[in-house]
Amino acid sequence: MKIISYILLFLVLNGCKSWSPSMIKINNRPISVKLLTLENYVDFNGKTLIYRPNDDEMKMFNQDLEENLSDPFGVKYGYISYKSRLLDNKMGLGYYFLSAFLLTIPNLLGMPFMNIKYEVESEIRIFDSNRKLLAKYSAIGKSKSIVAYYYGYGLRYAARKSYAEAVLSALNQIRPLIERESTLINEKLLEAGKL
């Protein structure tokens, strides 16, 4: 009986790794020539170009835009839009059913409950003040999170963490693509004029 008490105490004290949405942060890597200030919402004849799947994603995009891609305080010369598309999502339910069948005993020994994977395509479009498309960039980000005792995350946040990291991976791939063309984009933005 004492051994079971120790095991239960150990599980309570050493549960899943903690994670909070406040931990979502974009890498601080400003591009060498920042874009001129852009409005991050585009509306053509009432049709919104920005798909806003969740607040975490928009937080990351806005943070990347303000810290790495453009000057957030200048006069606006154009628009920028962000959208994403979920390409694949796997929950690894085989582990879950096996865990339930075996009363989670293998999980005490280290087997995960789930292995949550996301594959997300992110797209950024840049328009001049006349709403003419100047550039379009896209990348695919992948991520996975493990739901497990001791070394994994709780089910509540594992999926959210995995999705956020997939988006972050895609944004990190897009940034160098924008950097290569930022001078040319700025010239076109200046040519079209302010908003």
C-alpha cells in the first residue's frame, strides 16, 4: 500500500510539462531592410483577404510584422495580409486506445498517450496603396507535441502548442524570402504612394 501511495505522490508532483499561450513568441530576427509601414488588414469590396483562424496565430503574425518585417510607426504605404491553411493533423490515437485498454499502466513507464502533429501552410501577401499585389510568399510549417506523463504536455495545451509551433516554423521560413526582395518592394510601395 505504501508503494502505491509513493507512486501516486510521484505522479502528482511530476506530471506533464507546463506550457502556457504566453510562451508563444516569434524569433527576434529583423530583416536587414525593413518594409515600409503596412496596414495589416485588406478589404476588397467587402471580401476580407485575411483568414483569422485563431488568436495565437494572429498574435505571432502581428509580432513578426512589428518586430521583424516593417516599421510599425511610420506613414502607411500599403497593405499586408496573412492567411493559413491546415494541411494535415494527426492525433496518434493508437497510443490513446492502447493506454485505455491497458489502464494507462504503460504510460507510467513512459509510453505517450498521444503524439499530436500539425502541418500548416502560411501565406503572406503584400499590396501597394492601390491594392495591387506586389508579392506573395508561402511556406509549410510542421510540428509535433507529445502528450505523456513526466516528459510530455497535457492534452489541454499539446494541440495548441503544436499548431502554434507549426505556424512559427512557416513564418520563420517566409521571413528570409521577404528579406531578399524588401528593397524592391519598398521602391514599388513608394512609387504607388501613401494610403
